[in-house]
Amino acid sequence: MAKRTDRNQTEIVIALRKAGASVEFLHTIGRGVPDLLVGHRGCNYVLEVKDGTQIPSRRRLTNDEAEWHAKWRGSVRIVESVEQALVVIGALR
């Protein structure tokens, strides 16, 4: 079952694209798969978006997400803001 998106996902996607990144939505896959696949300057990034304005308990990974993150043999980053997303891809320092 695909999950809902966090309130800030759209603004993060817009900012990433303005920074020159390509963005594909993965959240529709469900099963704990992170929200976004981002390509920037020849590198790929897998991002899990959480709403940084929510209380900490609402920002925790779901059981499915935690399981997916634990099994993934590559890099996956959790971002809670536009600024964090841009730092991850190297578009902001």
C-alpha cells in the first residue's frame, strides 16, 4: 500500500529541481521504500522526507521504513527541510 506524502515534500521537490536535480517519486511503491530518488551532478540520492514541523514521534520511521532502511545496502538519508535536502545533494553548504 502506497503511503501518504509529508506536508513538505512538494516544497522540497521544487527546491531540488530548481537546484538542477532530477527527482523521481518512490513513495507510491509503499512497503517502506523511501520517498524520493534524486539525481544531481552525476550522483544518486535516496531521500526519506519527514515533516520537521511535526513532533518527534510523528517524524519517526514507520516499521516498514525502518526495516527497508536496515536492509538497504546503499545510502539513504532522512531530510526534514528544503535546506537539509539541498545540503545532502551538495547544492547548499
